[in-house]
Amino acid sequence: MNRRDTLAAFVAFGGGSHAARAQPAARIARIGFLSFNQGGDPRGRDGFINGLRALGYADGRNVVLDDRDADGRIDRLPALAAELVALKVDVIVAPSTPAAQAAKQATTTIPIVFAGAAEPVTDGLVVSLARPGGNLTGLSNVSADLVGKRLELLKQAVPKLTRVAVFWHPAPGRTDEDMLKTADAAARALGMQLQPVEARGPADFDRAFADVARAGAGALTVLPIATFFSERRRIIEMAARNRMPAMYTSRRFVEDGGLMAYGADLTDLLRRAATYADRILKGARPSDLPVEQATKFELVINRGTAKALGLTIPQSVLLSADEVIG
């Protein structure tokens, strides 16, 4: 998103009235918004803008938002983070772990607010949740804690399920192995067997689905990994082709045709991130602002996808959903 697009997008929340413009000029804060894949779920950014608006910010009057979006390409994040640093923004908001890590590598002085980080301590973003240290703080989406809940909901939707595959992507410094252990324990407690399937990227998907079929898995889930989100349409299409019920990590998968998803509400996380940015702009240090966790979660189900799979989801599960599509 370029500068002109940013200004146009801010009309909705800027709303600078004639009275406001008549007031003496005040210092305008500059916030950098570093996205891994903003186009994949623009509501997160909308949540941040709404949060700013509720706190009294308006474009051109007391704030300017500089957007940088990697369009799903992790390799672009470092350069985009460097651009925001060069602009000397007052705060960088990073709504994902990869974006936060890129921002952290780009600056040790500009405050960074992350939102949607799975494991901020394990992933090296902060020293501890209570005392972040350094120039980062923000909100965790507690993804690791949701792995078991996703399996539980998947089992409720497919009661006869006995074996479930999980796509994962091993990488140094990541929490994937810990999440796999959590998933395995949860699956056993539910009377199911977990089948880990390694998938590092799109080139692995054909082989990964073949492995799922050979293992005799009756359903699939994925770990909350940026690559899986950016390649979600291909995963969804292949799951449909293999007639595989699947549980995903965010509502965007379901809106694009996936069966079901359970996860933290990113819009709410970004709305709350605006409060962090506001406090920092008013003088607070990131190291003094404890990391908070997600408090709002959503279960979204695609009834049309269930029908295409020949799957009848129990009414009790449908009634527990926050939204049923199709």
C-alpha cells in the first residue's frame, strides 16, 4: 500500500472536521504498520484503525499511518521494516511473529507493538511476558494453547474420527515442536492418533497430502505458521480434492472455502494494540508494558464445504459456532 492509498484509507477514520482543522497545529505522530499479508485479512488493520479512532486519533490531525505489506512473502519483511525505520516512525505495529521479528532486527530503539504473536518469549521477541525488556511489547494470540482445542472441536464435528494429520514446518527458534507435543497429548486424550506431516512450503504439499492418505488419516489440521496462511487457498483446494475435513487457525481459511477454524480474533487484538501504541506515544516504555494475551476467540464453520464433503456437522457444534458461513 503506497502513501496515496494510505491517505485514502484513512478518510474513514480520520474525519477531521472543519473545527478540528481550525485548531492550532499539534505534533503529528507517525505509526508504521508492518504486515506479513494484510491483503489476506484486512480486518486486522481495520481493528487497529478503529482502536486509534476510539482514542481520539485522526489522520492528518494527530497521526499518520505508514503501511508496508509483504504480500505473504517473509523475505520482503526485513526491507520493509528498514523502510519504516528510515522514515523515523514513532512506533511500529507488527500483527504477526514474522513481522515483529523483522522489525526487531531492524531497530533496537523504535518501540514495536506486536499483535498475534504465538509465543513471544520462545520466539525471542521479549524476555518475559511481565517484563518484556528491550523495545518490544504487545499481545499474544496464545496459538500454542489452542492446538488442543482445535482437535477437540474437530472431533466433535467428525465424531468417528480416530486418526488426524497435522501439517507442521520445523524451523530453528520456532515453537512448532512444542505445539506438536501439545497436539499429540490432546489427541490421545480424545482417543485419536496424531500423524505429523512435514510441509515446509508449496513444493511439499502434493507429497504431504499423499502422506496423509497413506497414513489413513480421516481429517487434517495445520499449525499456525505464516507459510500455511499465505498458501491457504492451495491447501484448502487440495483438502477439498482429497475430501479431507480440515480444521484451520483463522477465519480467513473458512471464508476462502475451508471447513472450520478456531483462533484468536485478530481484529480484537489489533484494536487492543492501538492502546499500546497510544501509551507509548504518550511516553510509556515498551519494557514497562506487560504482554497481554488474547481474550476473544471465534469458531467459524463453512456449512457449504461440509455439504460438499458429505459431512453432517452435529447441531450442537453448529450452535456453538460464532459464525456459520454458507
